Amino acid sequence: DVHGIQLGQVWVLAGQSNIAHTIKVFRGQIDSNIAVPPVNSNVHMFDMNLDFGSSIKQSDVTEGHWSQCTENTQENFSYTGYLFADQLQKELNEPVAILQTGTGGTYIASWMSKSSFDTLGVPRQFLSTYVQYTTANKFASGLYNAKVYPISGYSASGFIWYQGEADNLIHENYAKALPTLIDNWREDWNVRRDENEDLPFLIVQLPRLNSQYQHIREVQWFTQFTRPNVTTITSIDSGEAEDIHPSDKAVIADRLVGAALSNVYGKPAVYRPPVYQSMTVEGNRVILTFRDVGEGLRGNETLTAFEISADAAPDTTGFTPAQAEIISENQIAVWADGITSPAAVRYAWSGYPEISVYNSDNIPLVPFRTNSVYSESTPF
């Protein structure tokens, strides 16, 4: 019995619990006071109802159900997904559906086909982590087999990827894995739908937490320069020190919508953060230049989270807290007593940094290090 057919936009949600957790879970377990927009009957969700994998690549969906957003169903929608879909629907004035595949605590390897994972050539340490997790989840590549490949025969407007917490300690391999996953999924959609598209891929850079997320955030940021039609949004101004499930998802949803409107639908939108571009050394001061500053950089009364080093080696640990000041609309000077020949600067390079710099749209400066092994021209 086919009924309720509508034409609109369909976005695939994937990743860990921060994309999977429902409004009900957030209200009941995390923050009873979360802000939820009113019921929007033009938002729909398909929930696959699976938290385990399959040893066999499924050719079609075997579990799950569609829901239209109503007073009775809204609480079962992905919180992050609903905030995104509700806002996008109002901007486009057409129905928006989300395909919810997210599963808590999952490694990126669980979301890749075995053939794609095998191309990475990753060391045994990563492989053992992968096997440990996917064995506990029943099967290697199980979530890809059960939740990704089955929906690849259906139309999609794009993907939202909110994941990385589980892979935090193996970020070097994440730099190989995430671009490969993007290729993997795009190829599946193109082959099964007889198309040749770079489907849009939106990545959420992890928010703040008292955990060493700085390296994986860096990989998430530079991944957008490895493939066309990929956008990473920053969320470094959200997050909670001791809660891996921050409730302030509106910031993330706003920027995801902005990225989608701008890069997918060709509409003007605000989402771009200020980004480090280059540095020069003038005596004992480093002059940093930034782009996407809008009408100019803005800062707290004291600029915090800057560090400086006389060693530019990528693996140096010789950073010391620095002073900083905005000297023009797109430049910041950084210095520290005792550092007479500075060679490198980093900003917000910790799990839970005290951020202090924004552009005129109040979007925070992306965490960076001038001595990174990555760059926009040669990301990985």
C-alpha cells in the first residue's frame, strides 16, 4: 500500500550517537530544556531501526519505517537531524526528509565496504581496533552492509557525517579513511542509480570536549579540500567539557543548513568561519593573516587560546601560552615573553579551548596550527 507520496529533498544522516540521538533521548537523559522547533508536518524521517550489522551486503532495506513529523512522532526524530530538516524545509519551502542511519559508538571502518577499507593499507593497530569493534557489532563492515549500501539505490540530496569521537586516537588513519568513505558512498549511489555525481557531503567538525580532539578536528577540516563538493562546518563554539553529547545542536544545524543552502542550492547563507591563511615573522612577533572574516575579525577583551613556539617541526611540544591582538580586519599579531625567534603558532589546540576570535558573522575562528602537516593545496 503506497500512500503519502511527496517530492522534496532527502538527506542521509550518518555517524555516531550525536547524530543518532532522538529528541526524546536528549530531553530524557541529557537536557530536559532543549529548544525544539514546533511540529513541522513537512519534515519526514526514515529510521532504519538497526544498531547492528550484517555479514552480507544487503541490496535493499529490510528494516525501518517512515514517519511524518506530528505531535506524536516528533520526539522520535534525530535531534540534530530535525533541527537541520526543519530549517532547510522553511528555507526551500518544500518537503525535507532525513534518512537516519547513525549508530552510537561506531568507528569509521564500520561504515566502509570491506573493499574500500582494504585499500587503505592501514597498520595492524587500526585493523585490530576495526576487527574488535565490528566483531562486537557482529560483522566486519556490518553497518555499511546493513545501513548504507541498502539505501544507495534511492535518491539522495546529500550526506551529513557527524562522527569521529571513536576514532580520536587513530587520527592519522582517519585522514585516509574519510576521503575513501566519501568515494565509496558516491560510487555506490552513482552505480546503482546510473548517475555520475559528486553528491554533497557535509562534515561536522567535532565540538569542544575535555578530550584530545584537536588532531581529528584538523583531519575533518582538511578533508573538504581532498574531494569536490565536500564542506566541513566548525562547531568549536559548542560542546560541553564533560559531556560527549552536548545539547547545543542548534549551532551545528544552523551551519549545516547554511552550507547546504550555499553549496547545494545556490542560495546566499552565512556559515563560513574565519580561517588561517598565512604567517610572517616580524622580530619577536608572528603576524597571522585570515580569510572569510566578513567585515573584520572580532575578539574577546583578551584573546585566549593562542600558543607560540620557536620550533616549527610538526611534532613539536615546545609551545607556550601567547599574547595576541587584532591589528587589522584580517590580521592578528602573536608573541610571548622569552620567545625571541618565533617559528610557529597554534590556536584552540586542545580538547576544550577557551575560544576568543570570531568573524563579523559571529562564527568562530577554526582551530589551527601553522606547522600542520596538512594544507589546503596538499591536504593528505
